[in-house]
Amino acid sequence: NRGYYKVMNDIDLTSWINENSPTEGWVSIGRNSGEATYINGDGHRITGLWINTTQDYTGLFSNFSAGIIKNLTVEVANGKKVKGGDYTGILIGRNANGKLENITVKGEVEGTGHVGGVVGYALNTILDKITFDGTVTSNTTDAFAGGLAGIAEKCPITRSSANSIITTTGLNNRVGGLIGYAKDGTIDKSFVNTTLSVNGEKSYVGGLVGYSESLITQSYSSGNVTATGNNSYTSGLIGYACSPVSNCYSTADVSGTLYSAGLVGYTFSSIDKCYATGNVEGVMYGAGIVGELDGSEARLTNSVAANNILSLSAQSSWGCRVIGGYKNGAADPNMSNYALNTMQVSLNNVPQKKTDDLVEGVFKTSEDLYSQTSYISLGWDFNETWSIDSEYPFLYWNNPYKKEQTISIATIENRKYGDESFRLPSMTEQGQAVTWSSNDATIVNINGQTATILRAGDVTLTATSEETNEYMDFSKDYTVSIAKAKLKISAQNCTRYMGDDNPEFTIIYSGFVNNDNASVLSVMPVATTTANHNSPVGEYTISVSGATAENYDIEYANGT
């Protein structure tokens, strides 16, 4: 049923699978019935997961729509995998119109058309602080494979990462260490360490994204990217780019065929303030930064090719230190791009002698490229975007010297309906502003730092503080129980004469809060007695009972 679910303990699926589905493994939630709107893992782990099926829409969840999953770790059982058909991911086969936040997924997954370490296909979904560590495999033509998702369409992706090994063998595949195909979204402050091995003609292969139609900023890649199929587009960061890329870098080594480059294999858009250091090997066309600029929107500016090796094997191959080529109205390069002076360029196994020009860039020594001054001359921002230590720059958000933030309260005291509004801390202990939110504003509503109790129930209050140049971002959930108020319902004592009918009994209420009255009762109380007009003289109990109320625990007091 749709609703709010909170994981209270770590969960091991091993026993359930052995007892209920020992051949095919876990039965994906949502394949047959059932949906969940909000799942809070509360920092717990789900382990022992494995699936062995050919069905589409396979994962811990089959489909997950219009919901939120957060604060959860999911691990595939040792020696097992999540294996399915099209739309397969360890966490979710297909996700739409929701949010995934602070999730870690570990293990091996194998699928066909759309396969991802976390989600096979994500549509219009916020992906924030998602981490994947594992292996992704597909052996299908026209496959989309990625460490986080095979396809991420209309998805803002932030602070996410993958330590991925991805292998595909089909034709026309789109493969990325993070995302296979990123469409109409954004990727920001994300990174991968990946080993990609793609064996299929005309594939699009990138350390971060295979085929991108999304804006990519402040992200980077490392590892090894290899495509052996003919006519493939291969690069350290993005194989094929149709949208802008800025303030990114790659240290991944690249081996490709048609277009091979350190940062972007082929682009129809702009690349600005980026660098690459990985070795590049290919067959036909290649460059330290971008293999080809195509069209009026394509340009490379203020970037650095710091690769040690560029080697292309074809007899008619063409390669340059910075830009492999530009055509169809692409902006003429200028001398705003630098290249490492010791880069070894080889075409058809013949070493090339290069000089400064528009596509070769301006020679710089390693000492120059270890200096902040060189990058400031290209307009790089070392206040909020970049930092540098002893070698090449790194992104400020990934500053290894950033400090953690803390907050002064370990828990928030449980309260009851009718209690006064209460104040929440406005700052972390490091002096950074805190923003508070409630997962159910009908129970506790938050306005700034003031929390107001509106009804009884359990609620999660979340404190967040944004990342700064000095401090890491901060987020902490607090579970608060709002108990019902106490309400006493009494039957008022009364007197009558023998032979008279019973009077209408009076009911007295004590304990209403928030200006409530009897109108808030879902069911009104009833007062009764065993006495009737024929009863002899004596005292008889007036009993009262039967009332119900959403926000009150009811106590009864009988009269006479």
C-alpha cells in the first residue's frame, strides 16, 4: 500500500529467499502489486539480495513511481548477482517522478536494454548522494549501461559517484561509468572511478557518461575506458556530448577506435575550463581534450591537455594535442588552451613534432600546470570552484581538507498534542545556517526554526546545512513522536424520584487543548444506566463510553 515506511533494523533477505524463492531469488517489489510513497532506510542495510530471471523491470523494486527512497544501503549477496531482462537495476528496474537520496548500492547486476548499478532507467527523478560500488554487464545490441543508471532522463544528479566495472558486447551501446545516456538533465559534483570494456561497433563510451544531452559541471572521472568495436566514440569523461561541459576533468586512460580523446570524444556543444591527464590510444581520430568540434555551438576554451601520450594507429589517422578537428561552423579555436610540452604524439607509429597553434594549444611545462597562476590566466575560479595543492587542480567540493559539520542536539524530545511550539537550532556548531523540514507538515509544521504541533503521530524532522568551501554538507534526521493528549469524559451525578423516567444525562469534558471542544470527537460518548422508572430507591452507576478522537487518549469516569 502507498504510504510512509521506515526501516527499523538491518534486513537480511537470505532466509526469505531460501524459503520462498530458492531458484529465481528475490521477487521484485511492485512486479505484482504494491507501491510505496516514502521509504526512509534510517541508515540501515538490506543484504543478501539476489535475482536470477529474464523478466523485465527487475531489482529490489520493479517499478517505483512518484516516491522517495533515502538513507539506505542495499547489498547483493556474495557470489550472486541481480540478473534480469530490460530495465534492470539492483535497487529499482524503472523509477519515475521521484527522489533517491543518500543511497549506497553494492554488488553485481546483469541486464539487457537498460541496466544500471542502481536504476535501470530513471525518469524525472532527483538523484542526490547516490553511490554505487560494483559490476554492470550487458550483452545486448542498443543497450544503455551505467554505474548509477542506464538512462537518466530529465534527472538532476548531484553529489553522486560510482566505483564501477562495466562490460558490454552489443552493437550501438551507450556506456558510462556513471550514466549510459544522460538526457535533458544535469550532472553536478559527481565522479567515477571506472573500468569500462565495450566490445561492439558504433558504441558511445565515456568514463562518466557515454552519450550526453545533459549539462555537466564540476565532475570528474578516473580509471580506464576501452572500446574495441569499430566506429566507436570513446573518451575519459563523455563519449558523445550534445550539451555543455564546464569545470570538469578526467585522469582516465582511454583506448578507442573512431574518435578517442582524454575528455570528450565528439561534441556539438561547448567545453570550458576543463582538463585531462590520461593517456589516449586510438585508431583514427584523437586528441588530448576533444576529438571533434561539430556545429555552430561547439567550442573549446580555457582548457588544458596534460596527457602524457596520444597514439593513433591507422595509416591515415589524425591527432592533435588539444583538439582533433572542428567543422560545420564550429567556432575557430583560439590560443586559450594549453598543452603539456612533453606530450608524446604518435600517428601510425610515427612520432610527431608539434608546435603551438589553435588545435595544438600553447606549450606549458608540468611546473606551469602545477601552478594556480596558469589557470587563473584562463579565468578559472579558485575561490569557489577549484583548488590546487602540489599538482593538478581538484574541485573545491571534493576538497579532502573540508571539515564535517555537527549540530548541538542528539535527539528531539517527544511531545504531545497541545504542547506549545518549539524552537529548533538555527546554526550548526560550526556557525553555518541550518534549514529544517518535516516529512509530514500535517503533524508538525515548520516555519523557519519554529515547529508547531498540529496533530498526533510520528514525524521525521530533517536538519540540513549546505556545503561550503570550508565545510562538508550536513544532513540529520530526527524521529519525533507526538502523543495524543489526555481527555477525561465524566458522567455528571444526578438525582430523580422513584417512578420518574431517567433524565438526559450530562457529560463533562476535561482536557481539551488548542481551543478544541466536543466537535473534534469522531464518535460521541454515550451515557447509560441500569436504572429505569420501576427501579427501587438506591444508587445506580451512570456509565459513559464509546467516544473516539484522532488526537486524544480518552479516560472515562462514571457518575451515579
